[in-house]
Amino acid sequence: MCTRNRLLEPVAAQETERTQEGVQEHNPENSIPSTSSVAAQEEHIELLTDIRNYVAFGASVNGRASTREILSQFTERLPSGSSPLFKFMLSEVCEFYRMPSGEGVWRLRNEFRW
């Protein structure tokens, strides 16, 4: 769990920076972050957990999933423009490699295997 939380530090830092910039624009006295930014952060945590669980247990081979499998599983959950964030989250919990056939495969990193 500590490792998972460590992964979200860059995401949380970006969200905090955006929130602080927005707060400073609207309220120079630095009010409390909005509930929408907290909800977005919780959504990112949930998505990261779901990515890890899918690659670990939901794909055709436990511990690894093809790019095609991952996209078919998560495409509907991703709003447009979130591909870089999704790829970042995926690369934090998985290592990418190509099979001899050319197919892209994501293998769960050792620290995320139970």
C-alpha cells in the first residue's frame, strides 16, 4: 500500500499545483482545495488500483496483459485527453515489453505482485 501511495505522489503534486494555482486566482487567501480535486485524486487512486488488479488477476495470463486487453478493459473509463496520465499510471505498476510477434505486453512489476 505504501508503494501504491508513493506512485500517486507525482499525480497528487500535479493536482495540488493546479488546485493552488486555481485557488490563488480565485481567492488570494489560499482557501481549502475544492472537493472536485479531492474527488479526482480519489478517482486516480481507484483507477491505479483497478489497473494493478486487472493485470494481476483479470487478464488472460495472471501478472501480464497485452495492450489490446488493457485498452478494451479501460477505454470506456477514460475521458478524452487522459491518455498520458493513464500511460503514466500503467508504467508505474507495469513494465512494457514486446513479444517476438510484435504484440505489446505489460508485466506487473515485482513490488506489486502479492
